[in-house]
Amino acid sequence: MQPAPDLSAARILPDHFDPDPRLQQLLDRLTGYYPRGIDPGLERTLRLLKDLGNPHLKLPPVLHVAGTNGKGSVLAYLRAMFEAAGLVCHVMTSPHLVRFNERLVVSGVEISTSDILALFEEVETLNAGQETTAFELITAAGFLAFSRSPADVTLVEVGMGGRFDATNVIPHPLMSIITVISKDHTKFLGHDLKQIAFEKGGIIKEKTPCVVGPQIHADVFKVFEDIARDKNSLLLRHGSEWSFDVLSERIILHTLSNLYDLPHPNLVGFHQFGNAATAAMAMLELNGRLTKGVMMPSIEQGLCSARWPARLQKISKGPLTELLPDDCELWIDGGHNDSCGRALSDQARIWANHDGKDLHLILGMLTTKDPCEFFEPLCSLSSSVHTVTIPNQALSFSADDLKVTLGGKFDIDISSATSLKDAVCACLNIQSDSSKRILITGSLYLMGSILEQHQ
């Protein structure tokens, strides 16, 4: 594995994101425990969990979700399905958008700041200053909180990779789920898709079923098949054990033994059909393994009610929307890799065929991502492109540097803006015979700064 870069300069949460300064002080302190922000491995997490009394061994049944894209959406559908059936969920996700509290849902309720402070005081005391990354501390603290509160099921999203991710300490999850694999975190996971799939497939456990969602690159299935064979695990692969068709108003889910008629999901984007079908397939397989099953009405209700902010989300109130004429729409999406770019380009074509609005792109990216791979599928579909610097984020491309990076590869006019407001105004000032749709995309840190003022 390649050496991890020093990310200690990156704040977990910008100052303005939470009104309680004690929470930011805690998060700043956590980043100082280890010289590198990311250093994959399980030894430190297992040591800390042992010191805490092994709370990860005392959880309600765990569903573990990995993948490059779509894992958060699949988890959101699953949570909505469980809750529609009256079941209570613990939920661990990352990163957060506006408040750190979003990362931990305990017994169906987002953890409070006071509970976070008390929880981490206990964890830090037991850790006694030993070298531990911030994510490892957060993961251990989350498992400790979950172990102390009742719930029917625990939903855990992998932070990065899978095999050496801090969340991969659950020895016997109820199910593993793997969503689409593409290039991301290449400094840690490599550039070869089979190697990336191998890392993601590390969440497949002995004699544990694993649902694999639709894949862009079919050769990753072989990687999962080899792992599942070694682990004697049931593998439920899209395109083999299950599939789906998208109709005008319904999804038809095919299994080896049945057909299921499902509604279109609540989340926007053609890629969400695959995420929704993956979640539904997982739930159907789980029904024989849970004490209380989740029946079809709850599966349908969950698909129609799931929420996952900043993933093709339309913004309808807030200061940026006040700038817009009535016929202009504002959307945000936290996409930052090649498969996200393709998903957005698919949606751009759907929009163009539906109403013909011009698409104006505003882009902010971290220097740890490849903006060209992300932007390439969108290049020919954008009427204008404006770059911005992500507020309060040390690892952000500057607007000018991002403009130069993209402009050096793509033959398209790109402008840099000093702020999101200026970028939106620049889009609006472009003369056009068509109405406009503005899409702000790139880093989730940028989406979080928008949602802070637009909820």
C-alpha cells in the first residue's frame, strides 16, 4: 500500500458548520492524534475497541455497505424501509454535510452534541493519547453508543475501501452489500479496478450473504466471486442472481424465483434505479434472516420516502434561490469521480430531453480528486462552466487553479468566480433563448456549505 499523504491540515468540519464551539474543538483535537489523516489498518481500531469493552460485538444485526458510489443512497433506502416497517435503526455514515451529528443515528435519532461530547470524553480518556486516526476514534465511539441503546438493526457505511477500513471489525454481519466500483481514493486503493474491487470486497465475511449491485466494469464481479468462494459466502450478483427493468412508472425486480413490482424511488437520477433495486434485493434476502421481516408495502414506502441530501437535490429556498428568475432551477450534487460524472451526464440528457433547459455548471473540487475524470462526461453537455473555491477547506482547488486544470484538457470556455453567489449571477447573465438549470457539483464539503444556508 502506498504511503498516506499528510492530511492533518484538513479540518473535519469548518468552523461555521456548528454553533457549539466545543464540538469543533473536539474535532480539531481528534485530528491531532495521528500524524496522517488516513492510514488504513484495523490494529488501532481493534485495540481501542478492546479497551472500550468490545462494543462492536454487542450490536444489533449489522448490514455493512461498501462501494465507490451509491452506498449512502442504498443505506438511506434500507433505513427508510426498516422504519416504514416499524423497526428501529442505528446508522453510521460518513462524511457529514452540515453537522457532525449526522454521522451517528442512535436508536433512530441523530445524536445530540451533548451526547457526542460526553461520549468522546469517555473514549479519549480510555484511549489515553495513543496514536489513533480521527475516523478510528469516531467509529469506535459510534459502536460504543450503539451498544448502549436498543435497536433492531445496525446500518454501517464503509468510510474508504473496505478490507482495512475501521468499520470492518464486525466479524459476523447479517449481510454485506457492495455498490458500484470505480476509481476513487486511488492513493490508497490503487488505480487498477480489480485491486479497488479487492479492497471493497474485504467486507465479505465467512458464510455471510453479499448483494452486489450493478457495475460499470463487469470484470470486478470475478474479484467478488473469488472472495465469496474462499469465504463460502452466498453472492447475489446483479445480472446473475437478480436484475431489474425500468418502466415508465415502475421498476420490475427479477430474482431467480420471482418478479417484484416496485415504484420509482424518491431520489433523483437514473443511477438511483440501480441503488433502489439493490436495496430492495437486499431486503428481500434479509426477510428470511430477521426476526421481524419487512414486507412489500414497507419496501415500497421506503423507496418513496428515502432522503439522502446533496445527491441530485433541488434547492428551493435560501439566498441563492432568491437570485433566480421563476423559470430557473438550482440543483446540487456531491459527485467527484468518473462514475459520478457519468451519472450526472445521464441525468443531464434526461433533463435536456424533458424540457430543453440550458445546463450551467458550477464546480468546486478537492485537490485529492481528479477533476478531469469527473468533468469529462459533462463537458459537452454544459452551456457554461464556472469554478469556485470551497469555503473554509484547506484542500480545495482554488477557483483559478481548477479553471487552469480543466482548461488545459478540455476545449471549452471556463470562468472562475470569487464566490458561489458570483458564479450563480454569472450563469444568469449569460444570454440565452432557453431557461436555465444551474447545477453546483463536486466536493461534498461544497454541498455542505450550501445546505447550511439552504435547508
